[in-house]
Amino acid sequence: MSERETWTSRVGFILAAVGSAVGLGNIWSFPFQTATNGGAAFLVVYLVAVFLIGFPVMLGEFVIGRRSERNAVEAFRALGFGEWSIVGGLGVLSSFVTLAFYSVVGGWVLSYIVGSVTGGYLGDAGAYFGTVSAGPIAVAAHAVFMALTVAIVALGVTDGIERATKLMVPAIFVLMGGLAVWVSTLDGAGEGYAYYLSPDVGVITGDLAGIVPPAVGQAFFTLSLGFGAMIAYSSYLGRDDSLPADGSAIVVVNTLVALLAGFVVFPVLFAIEGSIPESGGAGTAFTALAGAFSQIPGGRAIGLGFFIVLLLAALSSSISLLEVSTSFVADRTGYDRVPTAVGLGVLVALVGIPTALDTGVLGWYNDVVFNLLLPLSVLFISLFVGWVADDQLAAELNLGSSFGNGFSTVWLWWIRIVIPVAIGGTLLLGIQSLLVKAGVLAAPIVLG
Ligand code: PFF
């Protein structure tokens, strides 16, 4: 087996991890979730979830990866707890299923780049979404998006992932910053900011049970937790990095991009009347934005810039999703990275086809990942870190850390008690919502 690669620099690792974190979750879902869930009030719940629940779990994945220097499945065995490998297996499965539908949405983004150039969505934004979101065009665009993902992963950790994210992440920032400045000049920008940022506290106090699970789910998803991606990425790290410092940087930058996305989306939506979508469902973001781009001055150019940012963000995340299974299969079998990435990419593309034919199926994949696989994986990872491999992992966190040993003690107790309780509650509410949607339960039992 060839020698395991490592990141060439600390910045390389941070940018790759930021690339994984910043994705469709930040730019496509976050602004709409915020808007429909009480504006700035949701933001507060989300920020609490990101910093107090997401960040400690991220450190948990980092120590597992760096200590073991293995992929998400074999990491558990290398630490001496082979029976926990099933948790890594759950991560591989989740990353696989997620990539299958994530790539379909990535394909939509490609179609919207084309639509910005050709003017395809200018006439009727709803009809355009109907054409590109399900059917042969969606399947073809999904295949192209997967091919791009495979190409980067096949090139390797340093020549592929690190090099690509070093270009993509700064480009996302520059383009998004430029767009935010540009759209601030649109009529209606002020109202857009007000809508985005005014806290509607009533929504939060009235429906806490409805807000907390999506906020916690979004926090895990946006930080790429639970799928083994951060385990895989940190397994290519040297010992002298301060994990708490790197983790803080990643979480802060990821949050800034999400916030910035809102500063682009809302002025655009408020530049024309009546285009605030009722719900943040799969298609609304695309139809509402494309509808607005067709009517505002310079809209097509803004649209092109926006969808390019979305593509870069989606790609820098999808490569980390594919890296989870690629590193597992390549480590395990000793196969070369290129055939491994290609083979897995083809498999993922096939699994994604039903979601490219029917947006309802896509919604189902999404619900199962969000309500079940994600919280379940994170719950097991926290139990493993807090109660099973706690001593060696707390020691690992101290290596290279600038935060002192007291930090790792507090972190360990937090991950032992607070996190499992928080996720356990989220998981129950998530399963309940799946059962209600499937018609097994007529109405919620807990906190209905
Ligand atoms: N963090 C990505 C986003 O916000 O779109 C999604 C993601 C990527 C989740 C990689 C999980 C993962 F392993």
C-alpha cells in the first residue's frame, strides 16, 4: 500500500475543511430557513447549536481522525475498539446517500449557470425549474456534477482536494462579498435586510420544538459532521496543529459565509415585490431567486455570479463526501485511488438517479438523512468520544493545543452529558416527524 498522504500545510487543512463545511447548506438552505423560522430569532438558536453542540462534536471527529490516521471505519479499530467500526460504517452509508441527492442539486446549479448564460429561466422561472429539476436533464446534470467531484478526488488529497479548495474557498468569499456589495444598491435592499434580521421572537417561544431540531440538524449538516468527513480529513493531519484553534477558525468562517449568503439573497428577493417564498422547500429557493434575477437590473449577471458561487460551494463539499468512502475502500483494499473514486462515483450516481427523476424522492432521501442517519451517527460518535475512548482522545486534543488542559476537561464532560442529551431529544423529534410524514403516526405525540 502506498504511503498515506498528509496536507502540505495547516492552511491547506483549514481550507479543505471550510470547503467541506461551506456548501449548499449555507447558501441554499440557511437563508431560507432563517427567513421562514422567525428571522434573527432562529439565527440565535442556530448559532447556539453551531457553537455549543456542533463545535465540540467537530473536535471529537478531529481527535478520532488524527489519533488513528485512518478512514472513518478503521479509525475505531485502530483506537482499539473494533466493535465500534459500525459507527464509521453508518457514516460511510450516510455520506453515500447524501452525496447521491446532493449531487442532483449540484446538477440543478449547473443548469442554472447555463440558464443565466442563455437566459433560459427569464421567461418563466417555475417552468424552467420543472424542466431541469426532474427528468433527463436532471440526470445528465447530476452525472456531470459527479464527474467533476470524482475528478478532484481521484487526483488525491494534496493534488486534488487541497489544491482545488485552496482556489475555491477564496473565490467563494470574493465573489459572494462582491455580490453582497452589488445587491446592496438595489431598491428594496433595506427592506430585505430588515426582513432577514428582525427577530420574530414569537416564532421561537411559540414553537421551540419545531425550531430546535432543524437548527441542530442544520448545525451538524453545515459543519459536515456525522458522516466521517471530518474524521477522514483530520486523518491527514500532523500532530502539531492546535485542533481547538483550527476548529474555531473553521466554524467561524463557515458561519460568516452563511450570514453573508443572507445578505445576497434578501436584497434580491425584496427588489421585486411578492417574491418572498412561502416555504424553504427544495425548489423555492431556485424559483424565487431565478424569478427575481429575471426582473432586477443586472439580474442575469448577478444570477450567474450567484450560481457560480453555489457551484463552487457544492463541489468543495461533495468532494469531502466522496472522500469518506474512497478513503475507506482504498485503505481497506489497497486499490489505487483513481479506480476507487471512479467506481464509487458511478455507484453514487446510480443511487442518485431516482432522486433526479422525482423531487419527492429527493425530499425523502433528505428527510431520512436529516431526521435519522445524521443525529444517530453524531450520537454514537459523542458516546464513543465521551465514554469509550475518552482518555486517549482527551490527551490527543491537548497535543499541539493552545487552549490548555482545562479546555479538554470541560470539553470531555460536555460531550459526555450535554451533547448526548441534546441529540437524543433531537433524534426522538426527528423520528416522530418521519413517522408523521409517512402516515404511521396521525399526529405528533411529544410536543405536538
Ligand atoms: N456541509 C455541507 C453543506 O453545508 O452543504 C454538506 C456536507 C458536506 C455534509 C460533507 C456532510 C459532509 F460530510
